[in-house]
Amino acid sequence: MSNSCARFGRSCPSSLLNCWIGCPGAIPSAAATTSTWYSPTADRCGSTTAGIVPGLVERTVANLREVRPNLYFNVPAGYAALLPLLEREPAAARAFLDRLRFAFFAGAGLPQQLWERLDALARSHGSDMRITASWGSTESCPVATSVHFTTERSDCIGVPVPGVELALVPVANTTEARLRGPNLTPGYHRRPDLAATAFDEHGFFRTGDAVDFTDSRDPLAGLIFRGRIAEDFKLATGTFVTVGTLRPRLLSAARGLLNDAVICGENAEYVTALVWLHPDHLGRVDADGAPDGGLRDELRVALRRLADEGGGTSQRIERVAISTEPRSADAGEITDKGYINQRAVRSRRDHDVAQVYADPCPVQVVARK
């Protein structure tokens, strides 16, 4: 496998499902050119305790028109805020795409629908830019895998970067990605107790992230991200619900109506969700979160669209409740990367979770049937 960028089974303990070692040459060397990159975090346009701050996304668009980057970095929440503006303002989109080679995301899963819209926008303006991603953690400083090849899947996190060993370990109903390599921290400052539980008996860091193969017949097609293992739960039937895959599928099925969602249903008969509307649609609900007739119909269509994709009870959502209270970073509901903490929200808003299961449905709840 001299031409391969990864291989399996090198000095791997038999208890590990697979061990994947990134090899030199996995990532092509960048050309020696001057690059202009742009990260909107410096612009303060991302998520806050109040969601997207009015006016600052527009300032980001103005800055992008001036900077015209050839490398662009953002988290999925940032793309969700930016893309509608670029779709409405062709001149801004042309300026943004003028020199852009790569649009990069990390920190959370990007809904497939956002990927497809961004790609369609680029093609409509004659751009051949590519969307790419990587995956890792603070403990891996921070990268562990990279998508250095062309893919059409937003959940692909690529293959291990050179020197990183990635072990695939069965945990409950899924497979956890564990890491070992020179970029991994040896522990936590003055917290040996944390290090004792963070690493397994073979020295692999327990990431807590679930992964799977993009193509089980071709490991070089990369891994797909299945979400945080701690976010998953069981329905009353004993069926596992994989939040990390269901949430982006719901956002994609909603086709721009929703900004975020928390998947609910632990020990319940069916899956539901608390949802937050995209800023473009906030005016379509009243103070109690009750949607107007048109929005209710559109959300119902989105739930049916998701159900039509198949996958059984654990992969469809029967009801959604529109939340008008912003997610709170101070309460631990969102991270600095804009990713929503599923369990923290369900715990803090347990009354809202109970309401989405109430009969008859409260006014802010939309049912699939």
C-alpha cells in the first residue's frame, strides 16, 4: 500500500476494532502562494446568547466584499447566517467567490442542505471553489482528520492526518473514534484525575465522538461524523436515537426555516424536537411561539419530507415546538463555536420538552400528522 494515505492494523491491540494511521503524503503540500484568509469570528458575527446579532452579519458581508478571501473559515452556525444574505445579494456573492478556493468548516456538523446551497451558489457564479472540513479536539491541538479530497457529503471528516493513529472502538450501539499521536496532550494541568479517565488502557484519547465509514469497502473515502455519543438516547421501545445524524437531517429537511434544533424523546414513545427559527422567519410567530398558518404548513411539510427519507421511528420526528427564548451561552446551552448542547438544553427546558408531548398540542407545537 505504498500509495495509500492510511493503513489498518499496525501494532493494534486485538480489543480495538480498527487502528488507522495517517501516513506522510496524506495531505498534498500547499503551493507556495500568498493566501488571504478570513474568519468571521474576528468580526463578532457569530452566535451569541441572543442568536445572530442584527447588523453584524451584514458587516461581515461588507468586509468580505472588501477582503475577497481565497480561504474562508467558519462554523456551521456562521454559514447558516451568512448564506441567505449572499443568496439575496449577487454582487456580494460574486465578490466573496471571486478568489475563493476553499470554504472550510469545523466545530459542528454542517447540514447537507447548507452544503448544497453553498455549492449551488458558487457554481451559479462560475466559481470552482471546494468545501472542505476537518475534525479533532482541543486535546489533539486541534486537528486529527482532514478532508483533503473531493466529496459531496457534508458529514465526511476525512482521514487521519500524518502521524495520527485513530482507533475505532465499539461503544454501546455505535463506534467511538479514539486518538493517539504526537499532537495529543499528555494530560490536563494539575488534574491527573481527568487524564486517568480521558485515555484508555492503550493510551488512546477517548473523544466521545461517534464515527462510521463513508464507504465500508473503501477506507480511503474517509469517515463520517455521527455526533456526540453522550447526546444519544433510547426511546421507550429501546431503540437508540442518534442525535448527531438526526439533527442535521431535520435542518436540511426544513430548507432554511430553522436555525437550530434540540432532539428530544428519551424514554418516550416517539422523537420530537425543540426548534429555533431562522432570523428571516422570526416575524411569522406570535409572542407564544405560535406560527402563522403558512409557517405551520411549511414545518409540517418538512417533517413529512424527513419521514419520507425512511429509517424508522428513531429517524423521524413527529412534533416540533418553536422556542422563542434564545439559547443561552451563560447557561451552557451553546458553545463558543455556536454548537448547541443538547443535554443541557433538554435539562434546563424540561417544561418545554414536556409541552411538546402534551395533548392536545399547544399552539407552539407543530405535528407531522
